Amino acid sequence: MAYRILDSCGYCGVCENECPVEAISADDEVYVINEAVCVDCKGHYDEPACVAVCPMDCIIRVT
């Protein structure tokens, strides 16, 4: 599974530093997750780190 950051992203950048596989990067006005790189934090954390730290609740699971 991978995750996606919605357009409601507040561009705070908190999630980028939490990603263990560096799948998150800054775009023009939102951060984006490279879904091909995202590993759902498996083998790194018990839950997706980006979701846990996002103050805007704008990161969703992509099925």
C-alpha cells in the first residue's frame, strides 16, 4: 500500500523528515509521496510515520 498527500496540505514539511525511505518531497505548494517508493513504513515503524505526524490529516491510503 502507498499513501498520497491531498491538496489540503499545509506545506509544513513535518512528514518529509519522518519518511524512512525518502518517498516524500516538496512540490510547488504541497508535499508529494512517490507511491512507487512508499513502503507503508513496513519494517521501519508500526504505523505510517507521515500519517502519524501530519497536523492537517491530509495523508490518505491509496488502494
